[in-house]
Amino acid sequence: MKKSLFGIVMALALNTAALADTPNTLSEHEKAAGWQLLFDGRTTDGWRSYGKPELSAEWHVENGTLTFTPGKAGDIITEGTFTSFELSIDWKISAGGNSGIFFHVVEGPSYAYMTGPEYQLLDNAGRGEPPLEQAAALFALYAPSRDVSHAADSWNTSKLVVNGEQVEHWLNGVKVVEYDMSSDDFKARVAASKFSPTGRNAAVMKDFAKARSGHIALQDHGNKIAFRNIKIKPLP
């Protein structure tokens, strides 16, 4: 009887572990904590191209991943909008690849980057970009404290925490960037960058990082990239 009970317990534990390791699913614990899937591994439901009602063919499901194959596709956005949240996402980029995750994106301008700050995705070794443009940076504004990215064609896990004005960038379990969007430091960095609302790009950048709610966007930067385990937990 004891052996049988032990066997049942072990089987349940193994089944639970297997479910936790299954991509594009939520555990019972995650569901109870308020997590939501943004990609089910089978369809592109919940996503559309920026400024369009449908999703371009270059963004498609491939072996349980949301994959971008280079073409004239453009960025894609969530159908829903989010204010404060924790976003978790796995990504695997091609050699020399470049992409990004934007948040608080508001449609209207020509491109998502004109309103939404960008969590940078990059093959650091293959691109040789400066720190402000490396993986997990707030693109062109805050460099990661160290490089914890994995090699091209390997999976990385990013976490983006937006809690009011406070933002954290995590990569592969390490917090590498944090900033306050209401701070003088943040405003000064924006003013000194290509995103400046008063600089040479003022006409198109006047709304950059101004919204406190908006879409999540994934970037078409011309390089193949795959995503999985895209999940979000709205914060109060």
C-alpha cells in the first residue's frame, strides 16, 4: 500500500513537472496568480500588424513558436492594451539578428517606436553594438549592467516589469536595467537622444514614452526571430 501510494505521488509530481515544461501553457499556480497567455503555440490569435486589422504572413506559427521570417511585414502588436504588468517571453534570434519588444505603444504615428520604449533583443556577439543597444537595454537610453545573453539561435528568457513609472528589464533571470519614467534622469536621457521631443526628430517623436497604457509590440528589424511562452500578468 505504501509503495502504491508513493508511486501515485511520484506520477503526479512527474506529470506536474512535465506540464510546467510544456511551452505556451500556464501552470495552475500561474493561473491563480493572474497570468495570461498572449500566444497559445497554435494560432496567432490576439496579434495583428501595427496599423492594420490583420497579421502579415511573415509572422506565423512554426513548431510552436511565433516566428518572424524576413519580408516586408512590419511590427506586430497585441490586440489588447496594458498599463502596469509583468511580461515574460522567450526569444531565439538568428546570427547577427536585431529585434525588440515595445510597450505602451499607441497607434497613429508611422511606427511603434515613435511612442513605445524598446526592450532591445539582439545577438550581442554577432552584432557588436554599443552597450546602449545590446540585449535587454532600454534601447539608446539605458545599457544593461552586464551581458547575460545567450548565443544566437539559443533561447533567452526576458522579463519586463512595468509598475506605474517604475520599470525593470530582466534577462535570463538577472535584473540588468531599471529606471523611473517620471525621473529627471529619464527625461534628460530622452532629451539627449534621437527620441527627443524637441530635437531634429521632434515632429515624429513628440509622443515618445508619454503614454502610460498601450499595446505590446514585437519588432520587424529584418532578421529572423522566434518567440514562445509569451505571458503577461497585469499589476494593480
